[in-house]
Amino acid sequence: MLRITFIAGYAILLIGLIAVIALKVIALGQNASWGESPLVDYSRSIDAAVFDPSNRTLLIASVLAFIAIWITMLIKIAKTSPEWEKAWVKTLITGCSIMMAFFFFLAAVGMTAHYASGLVQETAAKIGGMMSSPVIMELSFFFIGFILLLSYNIYKRKSEGDDFVEMEIKDE
């Protein structure tokens, strides 16, 4: 149950982030390849309603409330879960945290590209484009994971010592 709760909450957060990004992209309309259409008009009206400054507090509060309820449920379920499931979810949390940090950084770059002007806007747009390109994004995830794996191994070897096995050989 712990695994299902974690994956469901993480999926909802990730799908929500992707939906917000998609809504912003479709709302651009004439800058996109499909031009003006009823979909663009509809997404602009949703964009105006959701991201209205008067609704910003409600939006942030609802996201934070969802995260708080999700974490509370995870803690409550973890108390009765077996040890193997807790270890499995800890590993999953580490990987998902790295991915979410990447996506939040990408969202911050996108917001900078949207709200800034001049050289800062152009630089943020270039960085966002490079970060979200398929090859660079997967390679960066690979290298980040590889560096974290090596760092964890170094930390573990320093804290617990080498994993060498010593055999006692008797002289005859």
C-alpha cells in the first residue's frame, strides 16, 4: 500500500506540472505551429482563470495542502508497512526527488523566460530549450544519477569501511 500511495501521489504531482506547462504552451497560440484555433482560445480562458493573481494564493495553498495530505498518508502507512517496502520506497523517493528538482528548475527557467525581458529572457529560453531537448535531458539524468551513485558509494565506504573480506589462512 505504501508503494501505491507514493506512486499515485507522485504521478498526480507530475501530471499536474506537465498539464500546467502544456496549458501555457497551448495558450501561446500564434507562436505555436497550429496557429489560432478554438483550442487556443479555450486554453487562454483557462490560463486567465487559473493564473489570475487573485487565485494564486488559492492555487499555491491547494498544491501545498495536497502535498501535506500525501506526506501524512505516507507516514501513517509507513508505520504499519514491512521493512522491505520502506527500503523500496526510500530508494524511489531519492530518484523521484532528483527528477522533481530537475522539473522545478526547468519550470523556474520557463517562468524566467516568460516574465523577464531582454538578454535574460533570451538566455532563459535557450537554457530551457536545451534542458528539455530529448537527448540532453536523458543524458543529464544519466550523469546526475551516475555522479550521485558514485558519491553515495564513497560516503558509504568512508562511514562503514571497505567491504573486503579477510580470510584467516593457517600456516602448516
